[in-house]
Amino acid sequence: MVQPRSRGVLDPLGSQNKCNTCYGVAAMGQCYGQLSLEERIEIYRLCAAGESMQMIARTLGRAVSTISREIGRNSLATKAWSGGYDPVRAQKLAERRRRWDGRFKLARQPALQDLVKDRLAMGHSPEQIAGRLTRQHGHTVVSHESIYRFVYHRSAQKDYWHRLLPQRKSRRGRLGKRGGSAASAIKFRRSISERACDAADRATPGHWEADFMLFAKYGQGLLVTHERQSRYTILDHPPDRKAERTSKRLAKLLEPIPSALRKTLTIDNGTEFALHYRLTEHLDLQTYFCDPHSPWQKGGVENAIGRLRRRLPRKTNLADLSRRQIARSSRLTMKLRENASTSERQPRHSRSSNQPLHFKRESISPLSRG
């Protein structure tokens, strides 16, 4: 039986002298340090004997919260553990937690780390990688969030894994403060909440999304239109983003499409779409707007723009590229590419799909003239 610790005295054989985090005596007079294997065995024995946590704490000279936390977090059931407290298992878990890289599954599994790195280098996103592995193995191998956390951990160690990500952002989250919205200044604006329900699940064709893909040089941008069900994407390169020109370009792009295949158009609250109602007048195309600061509500075109960024990064100067070069870069990006290692096409992630990954052939039209 483990003898109780005397208050204010460090046990020379105790775990606190083996732990780098112990510096002395806690305020309540109890030693602060990691539990040892011997203490965990005693916790197991006393629990099996039906002793209370207060009694176990007094026996070991520990705080009741320490005993409660130890039993609680090491007794939870998992896929590989049916539940209950086991001292040897609890010791191994504690040792793993103390290792700096123990937080990252990719650090513990070098083979999985190499596979993820190879697929990131091939242009796959963490969501695509996690979904592909889940589909192949029938269970979650690694989550996309785990991949993101490990990527930015490696970047903090000057390994710069973030450069392998599609967006190549050095930091996560929004940078800076968001500005206001022009939603209140747009005439005849209808919210996306009024859009027909069948547009949300991609079950029926004819529901489009549009947005501008902007570049670093002022005034440069590509007008991107995207059909939700087929993922058919059309690009246009207007000289500016004025509302008058934008409405005319959208009408020119969508007019050749049969009316049954152009029912709605979802756009954001930019002033370039202020004359959206002309599309309704000329093409009988119903227009809807995302909620302010909610671009994810038109996720199809946002995803398409994200993929285009791989070939046309923000620093690209469109003035240096011909119309043919822009169209070619776009086709190379949007085309389903052959995976050299598995002979499988690159997957495209779809949130609306019940499967982890959804496969659709994408096509892109030549840039319109004029």
C-alpha cells in the first residue's frame, strides 16, 4: 500500500521528483507533480474496493480534484477500449500526453504523415485527403482538422508545410476586421432564404452562382459563374467590375443556355451586382443574395475560385496573359487530373454529398469575347 505523503515534504522517490514540472509545495500543502505508476495502481485497488475519491485522495496525499480528473479522463470508452480505469493504460496515456508531439497523430505515424504530405503536394486539400482515407478504410483515419493543426505546427517549426495548402496561408482564421455590407443599398434584393429548397441539395439543374475572382492589381478580376448540379463553370474577363458592365456580361454568358437550365442565380452583396434585376427582366432569371459576410452560402463558386487560385494566384497580372493562356490555365486547374500514384482522379469535396467525397466531371467554357 502506498503510504500517505507528509504535508510540505517532498518524497525523494515520488513522481514529482521525476517530473520537470514540480517545483515545490502547492498552496494547500500537497506536492504538485505527475502521478506515478505505483499511485495509479493504488487508485485502481482502492476504487475496486469501493473507496470514495476523498478517501483515495487522503491515502495518497493528493487533491480530490487530481483523483477525480485521473479517473475521469482515463476511464472513457473509445473504439479500442470498452471503458473503465486501468493503471497501466493510464500511465501510457499520461506519458504520451507529456510528449510534445504526442498531440499530433501525424507525428506519431510517420507513414501516414508521408502519405498526407505527398497528397498535399499533389494539390489535394486536407478535406479531400481525410475524406479519401475515410472512404478507402471505412472509418476515420485522420480528420481534416488534425491535418491543418499539424501543418501549422510544422510551419511554426520553420518547416513551412502551409505552402503545400491550396491557399498557402501562413495563418488560420480571418485577418483584420470585416467592413460593412452594401446589402441595404441594393434594390429589389431577395435573401437566399427565399430561394427554392431544391436549389440547396443540388438535386435539380439550373441553379447558378456567380462571383468575381480578384487579383492584387487594382481593377483586375475574372467573372466566374458556376452551375450547382453539374459544376459547369464559365469564366469571363471584363475590364472592370461596374454594375452596368457586370449585368451585361452575366446576361451574355447565360442567355445561350436553355431557360430550363437557368432558373436562379445566387450572388453576394457587392455593388457590382446592384443591377441584378435586369437579369430577371431580360432572362426571367431569379436572383438571390447571400447573407452579409456569409460567402459560404454560395460554396460551389467559392470552391471553384479556390481551385482556380492554384494556377492563377492573387499576385498574377492578367495584363501579361492572353485570353488563351487564362483559359488554358483554368482548364488545367478545373480538369479532373490523373493521380500518378493511384491512377484515380483527383476528388472534389462536396459538403452536400452523403459520401466523404463527391465526384463530378467539370468543364469550363472559353472566355467570352468582347
